[in-house]
Amino acid sequence: MRNVFLSALAVLALSACGQSGPSRAPCPEGKVCLMFGNGTEPATLDPHTSTGTWEDRIQSDMFMGLTQSAADGSTIPGVAERWDISADGLTWTFHLRESFWSDGVPVTADDFVFSLRRVLDPGTASEYASLLFLIKGAQAINEGKAPLESLAVRAVDARTLEIVLNHPAAYLAELSKHHVLYPVPKHVVEREGPAWVKPGKMVSNGPYVLVDWKLGDYVKVTRNTRFWEADKLCVDEVRYYPTTDAISAERRVASGELDLNTDMQSNRIAFLRDKMPGYVRTNTYLGVTYIAFANGPKTGYPPFRDRRVRQALAMSIDRDFITDKLFRGGQTPALTMVPPGVANYRPVKPPYWFDWPLERRQAEARKLLAAAGYGPGKPLEIEIKHRNSPDPMLYMPAVQADWKLIGVKVTLAQQETQIAYADYRARAFQVADAAWVADYNDATSFLDLQRSWYGPQNYGDYNNPAFDALMEKADREPDPAKRANYMAEAEHLMLEDAPIAPVYFYITKNLVNPRITGWVDNLVDHHRTRWLCVK
């Protein structure tokens, strides 16, 4: 078997760009093609209504915001060549470069005004609309209490955009590279309506343009010749394939059918390092996996309205076993929501039980459940919905076993990732296996999820006025140290309430053929095709 595997690698090493390896899709003569394993099927390619990192990877190749990610994940100018910030930090003025949509129509400040209003329009149903609530007037518009025109965003002229904020937000430049702030072509969206995202109708302003989408097979983009740096692109064509089966994806990368895949089964990382030298790319990642409890007063699961039940479940998870024995990939146990390494933040005080041995935590969990009315004669019964991606498939049975040891009856319901998250947003769950990757490098990207007004992504409908008040203080605090203290206090309060149970902090897990150049491991796991090439 080993000889067969090495032969496959040899074939891959010899295959030149533009030639076909085993089962590899054909590449036009003289062109550079990238075959991209992308996790799961996108639900949409509309940047204002998508929610997944797998969708963002495609959209970020087609669209360009005011700013963009460099090869190392840092924030650099995008459509905006530069920007000015007023002395009070509230007014940002972006100066746009000359650029064009892929149909030749100029990109203007009015496209950005139209797009930001579109995100906030309740009719758009953008689940990321709350990211824009820092803009003056945004929340009232999204709640249907004010007209779109009241948003404090205006086109000063065709190439000057002004945005006025409710409070200073030094992270706005980084937030501006998020897909929900991408411009969409006003002239096409107004003409085509929802059909504007279809191949043949969609136009984009980034390095690549959509040409095909075969549902369940691939999404295909090609070089946008009207992109301002089209002549600097190495890759001419990209195909993004859904790869929900991690083991199958490994084989496809090894055979040369795929050039890379964006996930691996954690307990196979050491094996893959040995069998595929130079392919495994892991790095510290601003992401956390957590369990959400449905505890809303109207949509929640009644047992979870008792804090003692949530605390019992949160404290009884053996996180060390999951990360050190089960995964063995470099993940670390998470007792807080905000990962280490997030900018301008300080270590937060974990829950009161964090340094207790597992046996003591389990004993305390049984007492809490008994106090809440559950025990051998009346066991707590719950269902965990979880994603069918590699790591949840590994760690969910471990959580099930941990909770069985404290007398809880647990069933597991595995779902396709898209469907799982749709159910979480619809509150069709009791316990949800979820994950969050920073939209921008700031603690608010994680803590905002638990604000009462945050919307669909506050899966458990956590609502604590004291938490909201502390986060509001942090928003309005200009001193970075004081701001960090307010957020740390808010996080500690939330963790004691236990609307969620953090489980482990992410690492990036990419399987990348060494022929790919320009790949730089980074905290946000952004690897835009415009920076990549194939030897």
C-alpha cells in the first residue's frame, strides 16, 4: 500500500500546470488552474446573505471590499486606496481607487452606499447585519424603525465614501474586508433581483468572476481581466469542490485531483505529516468550538432555563481528553469564549470550577442537576445536533459519554453543516455543536454573539442586561485598557451564566500541495487566490 501511495505522489510531482493528473479536471492549454477542496457546498454566493467560511473563500476571490487581506492575513487597502479618521474616531472617509465591475461599469462610492443599505434592509434577511450596527442609524433600520436613507453613509463624490459611527471602532479597517461589507453591483442587482448571483448574470469587482456552478460538484471562477491588478495574477482558473469526507479529500489531494483541502481529521495530522511530507499546514487560529444551550424564554428547551443545568453540563466536559488524546492536532482546551492572541484583550477570569479535577467537577455537576430536580429517577434527556465535519464527528461521542457519567441521557443527531447551522439559527435544537471564527481581530467579534440584540447567531438567545451594559460601556470607552477590562468583566459574567460551553480553540488545518507557492499560514486563515501560484 505504501508503494502505491508513493507512486501517486510521484505522478503528482511530475504533473505540470495545464496537464491532467489522475481524475483531475482539465485545464486550458497554457493556463494555470487551482483545484480547491472547500469543505462543504455553498448555500449562496451572495456576500450579504452568506454565513460560512466555505462561502467566504469563494466570495473573497470574486469581490473586493474597502480593504482586503494580504497573503499573511494582515489588512491592506482594497478598493479604498487610503482613508482618513476624524479626531473623535467617529467619521471615516475612504478614498476609492479607479476600479471596474467585471462588465466594465465603474465601481463607485454609491455602490457601497447601496450595498450597506441592502445588508441592513430587513427584506434582505442578512444574518450578519448586526456587524454594521456600529454605523449610526444601522440598528434602527434593520429593526424596521427607520428608512434606509437614514443610514449615516454617503457618497461625497464618485470616489469618496463617508461613514459615521456610533462609537469609535479602531477595528473598522479590518472589519471592512468582511464579506458583508463587500460592494455588490447596484446596476445588476436592481435589474436582475435575486437572479443576479447566477452564472452569466453575476458581475464582480475582485480578481475573479463566476462562470459556472454545478450544484454538488464545483464552483468555477476565472480571471477577471478588468481587475486593476489582473496582470499580476498567476492563477487563471479556480474550481472549488465540496469535500465533506475528510479521508476522501486526503486521497484526492494525494492523487493530484485536488491541489489543497481546507480541513483534516485532527487525529490524522501526525499520520499525514509522515505520509505526505510538506503537505500539512497548521497554525494558531482565532476560532473556538463551543456548545450552545437553547435557553430562550420562548424558543428554548425548558431544562436549560435553569442556570444550574447549564453549569453542570459545561463543567463536566473532559476538554483535556478531547484535545490531547482524541484530536492530538495542537488544539487547546477552551474555558473562555475569546481565544488567546486576540488583539487588545487580556486574559479573562475563567468559570469558578476551571481548575478543579474532572472527578470533582463531575460530582459538583451531579449536585447541581439534583438541585434542579434531575437524578436517577428523573434523568435529564437531551439531544445534541452536530455538524458532520471531521472534528465534531470525533468529539461529540466523547461529550455524550461525559454527560452520561453525570446521569444525563444524550442522543446525537448528525447533520450536514449547512443544515445544522440553519437549524441553530431557526432555534430548532436543544444543544448545538457550533464554532466561531473571528470576523475581525477584536474580542467583540466573539462576545457580541451573546448580546441580546445580536440576532440569529446568538443561538441560545442569551439575554442578560448586565452583560449588555458592560459591552455597551466597552463600545464607548476610548481607553484601550479600560475597554479590555469592561469586556473581560462581561465575558466572566457570561461564562458564569453558561449560555454556552466553550470546548476547544481552533488551529488551522490545511492540506496543501508543496507545488502551491504564496501560501502563508496566518491567524485568520485567509489564503486569497490572488496571492497564490502553482509551480
